[in-house]
Amino acid sequence: MRRLQAFLLTFLPLLTAALTALPAAADGIIIPDPPICLGEACPRPLPMQQLAIRYHRVHVTIENQVATTHVDQVFRNDNDWAVEGTYVFPLPLGAAVSGFTLWIDGEPVKGKLLTREEARRTYEEIVRTLRDPALLEYVDRGAVQASIFPIPPGGERRIELEYTQVLQADAGLIRYRYPLNTEKFSTKPLEEVSVSVEVRSAQPVAAVYSPSHSVAIDRQGSTRFTASYEDSDVTPDRDFELYYSVSQDDIGLSLLTYRDPESGDPDGYFLLLAAPGLETDPQRVIAKDVVFVLDQSGSMEGEKFRQAQTALAYALEHLNPGDRFNVIAFSSGTRAYASGLRQAEEVPQAVRWLEGLSARGATDIDRALLEAVSMMDDERSEIVIFLTDGLPTEGVTEAEDILSDITRAAPSNLRLFAFGVGYDVDTYLLDSLAQGHHGTTSYVSPAQSIDEVMSGFYDKVSQPLLMDIELDFGEASAFDIFPDPLPDIFAGGQLVVAGRYRNPGGEAIRLSGEINGLPKRFTYADQRFRTSGGPDFLPRLWATRKIGYLLNQIRLKGPEQEIVDQIVKLSIRYGIVTPYTSYLVTEPQMLGADAQSQIAEEAYKQFVALPTQVSGQSAVERAAAESAMGGADIPLAPPSISADIVRVAGPNTFRLVDGVWVDTRFDPGKMTVTKVPFLSEDYFALADARPALAQAFALGPEVVVLDGETAYQVIGEGETGDPIVVPPADTDEANTDMPEIELRPPVSSDPERGSGVGFLCPGVGFAAVLVFLPLGLRRRM
């Protein structure tokens, strides 16, 4: 109980950090030889500091589904002695290398290409020699390799690599992936990493989506865009992935699905992306009424109020022709710009009126909102944008009474978007108002700029296209769909929906809603719900969203034992930390069904015993974090502080229990294991046949992992294992061998050119062994 209570006190900062700090990674690997010592013999063991990465830049151009990737990386030797070794770059499936250059003292040195089979033998030989399985997850990929000549202390080596691949379209979505997931090889953060993808398409681009990184999207017309990501001082974590769809439809729709019937779960997971074309017909944009409700109480005085004025002026100046508006400022009473809604032509006068306001008085939220909704009717799109920095202190002050008043007075088509400024806001009131009226809540911390947050939000919702959305998945029997309810579709935005399905096969999906009060339906035929396989990030993305939704339900409606049970099971299965699963990152024990039930029961009792906080820093951070989870586009990763306890490998999550990485699906009280000796022929055969097993084995020399109904336990090398029947190899993606081609001369003779950086260094668990790596290994490679 004390552990749970302690974790509750630390949960919010962890969750907030996990949501906002998504790390990057690097690609190439350098396997050092033993240090070079001149004169007397080197003392052994000699500590090996890993090579640093000065920068890692990736630049990608995609034209009509042909992607050319240019990687530029610089490694630096921070040791006090020279280092040499072998560089290996695992290539994506089906890639054709067009150039590789290693720069030494300004002169290029060529590398050589390994086919998939040659690369696999190389990976396995390194794993056997180093007794470290970290390279196993690359056994189905070809590679580029080169000898790295001695790098003097403080010296650098620059590597450039370029390869081309034809991207495949999956259900209308084109996928690009760059191999960044080599966290286990790096003991130091990257100093600089950037990925830039330029896309030129023959057809209009609809949705653009990354499930791995927060990317900035810059559209240059309907057929071109750039997606970019950059960071510094980051730790490698995951591959970079980007999806985009092309469509001639008014609203393009694409579907990604994943199903693993061998796991014992007959249901699948899906991600639906719906996006309007960039060039929106002005006649299709829904005319709207917008009432801005601005808190001008005394607590807003100063820079805070000036930023709020700037934010509202920006929104007013970006109204569309045909829109109507009004502004209500409130404190102890209310002041309105006009007695009713005004046409967009009056914006200049309204901005001047707004600039003349000052902050003073108390906070009468109920009166201000009732005045705003009284101006609206059911004939148009009605929006209230409500900005406050405090609790209700005047008039009706009880949150439940305010909610009841607004519910009775508001029209059914009202969209209410709330902005909570600072930490002295009622999160229960703001979130309940927004969720009850088809809107969202944005929280602006003291360190953030109100005008930047507000203007960014308004750009996304200024042009509504389709409202009151419904989705019909036919016989696929979709369920557990998030977000719930579905939001509207706006020009320049996209709808991202995660859910589950029961019946695989081909189905038509119907998207319906209202445009200017008239019903509209779009039909998308022959959408494929997979029988097996698919992108393995989908289960964790769905789980992230469902956990966020359930946490919000508890926060706003109170705890229920059934909901807490669901949160505990999902959190442990997918490695997503919540207030109810401190045992996930603190307890070195198995978490089978009985242990999970006990955790859920204790968590429920603890929640009931603790008072609910609706205001203050912890309440605001919790509300913001849970809302972000409910609408997450990227699966929530385990917090960085739990990296030594919880790891994600492919679709599965593992916990370190007594030195063994254990699949969270494994229940020791109900399952038996098939033992596989470390580095045995069966061990490598299983890794070669199943990418998910290879990813699990790469965690370390002791692993328990489920494959269908079989639990494999990796035991000590030379120990007696159980008879193994190697399952058939997965064929969802073709393992295309690399063609036997000679690499071209330098990709670039300009040392300043660059747009990608790999990374070197063998990482945690390697260092003590690498100093004894035989020179013959590099020569054989």
C-alpha cells in the first residue's frame, strides 16, 4: 500500500514527461577492435568509452513512391587511445544502395555490400563472439559494412550512405521507415539528430501521420509536403516511421489493421485516418458563429491579459467570410462587444474594443457562459471559446450547478473549447464543459505563451467541414473506438481513430456527418481488415488511448472497480505507467492474473481514500496528461527512468524479473515453458523465423517470450534444452536480398552536405567484452 501511495505522488511528473519527451535514435553500428597500444602491452581490462556522435542527419526525397535516403553521420573518439573496428549499417528490406563513403582525412574510402544471408551470418558471428544478442533483431536485413581505420584520440570519422527503395502502399497508405531503433548500442545521447522527408506525389496527398515521432508538417500545395523532426542530446529509442495517403476524394480515408490470432486474442486493432484535400472549396466550409468568452478578473492582470488580448485578436482577424462573432469579457459582471452576433466585417472595431479592456474584479463563470450560449441557435455551427485563469468566485460557484445551467441552456450543436491558464483553474469544470459539448480543453502552463497556444489551436478549428461524425464499419464489428465521441473534421486537419474489430475481411466503411445542416455520407469500398499481421504499433497505440479515456472517466465521474481492473491489465500488458501500476516499474516479481487482481483491488481502495484534487499544479498536469493519452498519435513509451525494468520489443512488453526479461503476457501459474539454450542452433533458427522472437531475444541472454501458445525460455549456453519445432517464417514482408552491385564513389564530395546520421558504439552490456574482440573477427567480416 505504501508503495502504491508513493507512486501516486510521483506518477504525474512521470506521465507528463513520457508524453512530452519522445526520444530519437541512431542507425549505424561500429564494433570496435581492442584498443591500439604502442610500446608496452595495454593494461586489461581497459575501460572503453563509447564513440560519440557529433551529428546524425537524414534527408529523404520521395517521388511517386520511390524513396532516396541520404545519411550523413560523424563519429568522434573521446577515448585517450586510438580506436578501430568495423562499421555495420542494417539496411531496410528491399533497399538498393547507390553510394557509401567513409571519409578519412578528407579522402573517401569505399565500403562493401552484404546480402541478407551474408549479413545474417555476420550478425550471428558477432553475437556468438560477444555473447550479446543485441544484433539479432536485424537478422532479416541486408547490410553495408566497412573497416574503420584507427581514429586517434579526439579524432572524427564521417560516413555518408545513400540508398533507394520502392515504397509499398498498404490500403491506400504509403509507408516510409528509417532504421533508428538501436538504443541498446548507445551509452551516450546523440548530440544532434534530424530527419527530413520531402514528398512529391502525382496525386493529391490526404493524411500525413507518424506513429513514432512528433513531426512538423509543411504542405506546399496539394501534392507536396515536408515532414521534419529534429532534436539534440537524445537517447536512441525507436525507428522513424511516416505514413501518407493519396486520394482524389473530398475526404480521403485510409485504414491500417493488425491482428495476431496466435496470441490467443481473436480480435484485431485498427487505425483509421480521414483527411480532406488541402485545396478546400470555400463553398464547402461551414459558416459558423463564434463567441469568445474572456476572463478579465484581477488575477489576469499584466502580461497574462495582454497575451490573451493578442490571442483573441488573432482569432477574430482569421474569421471566414460569412462567419458571425461576439466577444464577452467577464469578471464580477460581464461586458459584451455587442448586443448580439455581428458579421465578420466588424472585426476591426471589435479588435479596438478588445484592446481597451483591462483586468479587474472577481470571476463569474456561470453568468458569462449563459450569456454566450443565449446568443446561439440550432441553425448554424455554434462555437464558444472560453479562456479563464481561475476558479468561480462570484455568482454560482459550484461546478455541478454551472454544468447543469449550461446543459439546459446550450443548443445541441454547441462546440465549447476551454483554455485553462495557469494552475488555479477547476479542471473538473473545464473538462466536463468541453466533453459535454463536443469540444476539448487546452491547459496553458505559466511557462507557455497564451497567444501561441491559442493561435495554433484556432488555426486547426477555423474551417469546419464535417460535423456530428459517425462511422459504420459494416460486418467488421468495430468496438472500443477512441476518441469517444468522434470530433469534427476541419480543413487542413485530419481525423485519427483507433479501435478494435472482430471480423477480418474486406468491408466498406461509411463516414457520415452534416455540412451546413445537410446530411452527407461518404462510402469507401473494399477496406481490408487483416486476418493476421500488420503494423505492430497499433495495439499499444489503442491501449494508450483507451487508458487515457478510462483515467478521464475516473477523474470526472469517480472510481469504479471494473475500470481500475481494466487499467491495471492494459498497463501491465503494454508497459504503460498509470497511477495504479507502480508494481510495473518497482516490483521485481511476476505479474500474473492473481497479482494483477491484487494490484487493482489495492489501487481502488487507495483511490477512494484519497481526496480528488481539481485545481493546483498536480491537478492541471494530470488533466493535461490524461487528455493527451486519450488522443495520442504516438504509443506511450515506458518512462525513461524505468528503461532498466520495462522494455518494449515489437508488439510485446517485457519486465526484468531476477535478471530475466519476462513477457508481460506470461503467467507462471498457468503456463509452462520450452527451454532454448542461448546461442544454440535452435536459438538462431527461431530468431530467423520470427521477427518478434528476434526482437525479444535481442533484449539479453535470458528471456521468456510467448509465440502463440508457446512460451520460450532462453537458458544458459550449453544447458540442455527442450525439443524445438521451428515455426514457419513470417512472410508478411518480403525478405528481399540485396543485389550484387558495386558501390558508387562518394555520395557527395562536399563535406558540408548532409541529411542523416547513423550511430556507432556497442552499448550497454558490450563494453567489457568489446575490448577483447579478436582482430580476426573484423577480418572475417
